Amino acid sequence: GCLTLRIKDNRWIFRLFENLVNSRAKYGNVFDGDLGLFIHKDIFNQLGQFETVPFMEDILFSKKFQHIRNKRILPSPIWASSRKWSEQGFFKTFRQYTRAYCDLWMRSGQFQGT
């Protein structure tokens, strides 16, 4: 399961982004480290742990446990800094993350056909 993402910034664009990420977890079963991913050690080991990739190993791993029924998204917030977004600008950072996710999905085969 995971927690609910909150970003330490009062701008509306961050509320929109939080809703996007939290909805992706709730409806798409895509969990990432910013959500405070948690899983029982036995299940983690059964599913093969994290892959050795340069980044987004958490996203790849979340695909492995999509079939598990008792996942929970807790309403408790996990707070993330807006620093990386503020330094480069929200839209530039969002574009970089979106490209990386698309590249991961297209090249890995992990998200194709399932």
C-alpha cells in the first residue's frame, strides 16, 4: 500500500498534481516512492524485489503487485518538498517526469499487454 501524497507548497498546481498522483495509485495501481510505498517483506521477496535499473524501480515494482487485492491507500499524508519543482519550474519538471514515465512504459514491456 501507500500513503496519500501532499506537497509542501500552497500553489494550486501542486494540489492538482497531488490529485493526479493519488488517483494514479487508487485507480491505476501505480505506486511510487513519493507515496511512501509499503509492502510485507515476504510478498516483496516473492515478487522479486526491486529491479536494478537507474531510476523508477518503484514504478516497475508496482506493476508486479497489481494482482494483490488487499492493497491500501491510507489517508494519512506523506509530505514531499516542492524544492525540485521550484528550482526548475513546475512545467519543465512535470514534462521531464512525463517523458521518463512514457519512456519506461514503452521500453520496458512491463506495462504492455496487461
